[in-house]
Amino acid sequence: VNTPIQGTASWAAMMGGAYSLLDFIEANDLNWKIQNVVHDSTIIQTPKDEVRDAIMIAEPIFVDRAQQYMEDMGVTFNLPLGADVEAGHVLWGSLGKWIGTEDHAVLLQKQVIDY
């Protein structure tokens, strides 16, 4: 039952989100790296002082471009897509979930820098 849902999410995240983000990174000559894509999750490495920017830029790319990609493939959604964004260190369990505001993105960036 879950296979079509997880498969669609994975496809949308990779083809719509990750590739679009990679295009954005290259077009803007950013020092960000897509480290890994697993199922519907993407790990992005950025310099510490660009965490806020990465949060604010990546989330709408993943939501908007993933949805557009899937609609171009003939898939329509009855609910809006969303993306969970977390920021932290390379240590397992250190991620803080972003609550969707710029102020919170700044706080997450500060926590990464102050680690």
C-alpha cells in the first residue's frame, strides 16, 4: 500500500527537488553540496554561515519544483505538498526541525555555528 506513495515522494524529491536545487547551486556558484539522497530525503552540506540561506531557499525549491515536476508527468495532488527541513551537525540526532520562519532559520544557523 505504501509503495506508490513512497515511490512517488522519492521520485518527486529527486527529479523535481534535488535536481532543481543542484541547478540553483551551480547557477549561483554556491559552495553547497548535495551529500546524499535517500528515498524522499536529501542531505545538503553548506558553510555554517549559509545555513539560513540554504533553509530559506531549499524548502520552496523542493515543494514547488517537485510539485511542478509531478504535474508535468501527469500526477495531480489533492493536497498541497510540503517539505520538512532540519538543520544540524554531522552528528546523528543533532538536527533541529525548522518551523517555517526566517527567525527560526537564523536560530538553527546560530546553533550550528555555536556547536
